[in-house]
Amino acid sequence: MSEKYYETYAFEPGSLICDRCRTALVPGEVVLHYMGNDFPIEMPKCPVCGQAFIPEELAMGKILQVEQALEDK
């Protein structure tokens, strides 16, 4: 994993399409903000509109763990 990103999501290029733009998603930086903390993640992102795809396993896994850890502080 790149030290620049907190987390990365691997996917097959061209396998995900932006619903709005009908363009293939590409790996791109997405910064999630939560309770004053920023978490840069490399994940599928539309090169046209910037909309990102957050897969359910990431949202319910790692992101949920980080959210709970921050709330426990």
C-alpha cells in the first residue's frame, strides 16, 4: 500500500461505470472527512464529475472501524 493513502481499493479498470457520466471509473484520490480527521483513500473515481465509488465492504469494514475508534476517544 502506498504510504500516501490510508487505504486503497483494487479493482479491474473499466469494470465500474459512473452512473451519471457513463464513463469508466479510474483510480483516484478521495479524501474522507470525519470528526475533524482526513483520510485519503485511493479508490474508483469518475474522471469527469469526480463522483467516487465506495464499496460496501470498505464502508462496513475499515471505515466503520475507524469511525468507531474516533467516537470512542
